[in-house]
Amino acid sequence: MKENIRHISRIRLGKKAAMTILTYVTALLILFPIVWLVLSSFKETVELFAHPLRLFPGTFSTAHYASVLGNRFIRYVGNSFFLAIVGTAITLVISSMCGYALAVYRFHLRYTNIVFGMFLLGTLIPGETLTIPQVTVISALGLYNNIWGVILPVVTTTTGIFMFRQHYMSLPLSFVEAARIDGSSEFQTFLRIMLPLGTSSVVTLAIFSFMWRWNDYILPLLVLSDQRNYTIQIAIKNYIGFNGVDWSSILAASVMSIIPVIIIFAILQRHITGGLAASGVKG
């Protein structure tokens, strides 16, 4: 009996060790390109294509960072922050209110679930097919070459609506009914009772939305023509010219562009698991 128990313990220990090793190997494979990017950004241009390739630069150089920062880069960063922060704030407002309505009124209003199903069907449409209609509407509204022309078309996201709806469905409807009995309006019930209970969903969608807006490339490229309005992703493209590609500046700018996302994710990542778990409730 003891031998069997020891044998089972060895098997479990072996499986745990194998999974741990596999996890570390996977993490190294994922992190290696990022490490290579950061170290290569400190190399001279000649070193980038030297043979054989070396991980660490022969001489650490920050000249490329100084060159990038002196070329309106701060303005591009400011434009990206405005796009990401304002777009995320509007997305949170729309998604939380829409998710609340679809969850709380599902037993009171007919066709509520059908409306939600229509939202989900929209996810089957590739985003690229909507580019031309979006640009057409943006131009008709006079928002071409305006940062708001990049923000407004993408503030509604089915992912956010789905997350909030599923989270609100995990909460007892008695909370809403009790608030109504106490004379609370629907907006007060949403703002003071239901929304504070969805902090994990708010933080999770905020992280995702910020990354979507920060990394957006196609729509800003089509809408923004004035260089002063460029976002950071469009500015990086400018280092590709007719006379060649300034790889050193591209690497330096790319490193600086991922720093805000890494910082925000590192600070708020503990909320992501709870937010995604809350969105997995059956409806």
C-alpha cells in the first residue's frame, strides 16, 4: 500500500515538474523576441545585420532614442494617449450601460436575448470589410483628419457588452428590485449598486480597450493625413522611406511604444482573471 502511494506521489511530482519546465520554456520563447527587440534598439545600425548575429550590442548607444524623441515623438505619444484614454472611457460607459440593460431587462422586455444575439452575429463580420463604410461616414461627418474620426467609430465593442452582460447576470436581480422599492431610479441603481460590483469587468475591459486603441493602425492610417495628428503607430511607419528603412529608429520607437502597455498590464493584470471568469456565466 505504501509503495503504491509513493509511486503515485512520484508520478504526480513528475507531472508537476514537467508542467513547470514546460511553462518556463514557453515563457522564454515568448519573452525572447521582446528581449531581442530591447537589446537591438541599443545597437548601431551596422550591428543589426552583422554576421554572426549577437544578442548583446557591442557598444550600447542611446543616440537612436535621442533622435526619435527629438522628432515630434512626444506629440505622437500624446495623440495616442488621447485616443486610447478617451476611447476607452467612452467604451466603458457604452458597454457597461448596454450590458446592464441586456442583463437586467431580459425577463421584462421581449426580444432582449434576440438583440444580444444580433450583437454577437456582428462579430462574424471581419473588421476590414467595414473600413470603407467607416471612412465614408467619417468624411461625411467632417471628421476626416480629426482624432475624433478615429475614436468614435470603434467605441462600441461586442466584447465589452458581452463581458458586462454576463457579469450582471451573475448578480441576483434582488439587488435591483430592492433598490427600486427604496425609490432608486434606474440610473442610480446602475451607478451606485450594479456598476461598483463589476470592478473586475471594468478593469479588464479598460486594459483590453486601451491596448486596442494604442495599437490601432489601419483606421488612423486612413483617417489622419496631417502629420501633427499622427498616433505613435503611424509615426513609426514614417521611418520607412524611399531611400531605405531606418531600422534603429524603428526599434527604439517600438520599445518606447510598448512601455505604457506593459506598465498598465503589470499594474492591473490581477483583475483580468476575475473579469474573464465573471463573463463566463451561462445566460
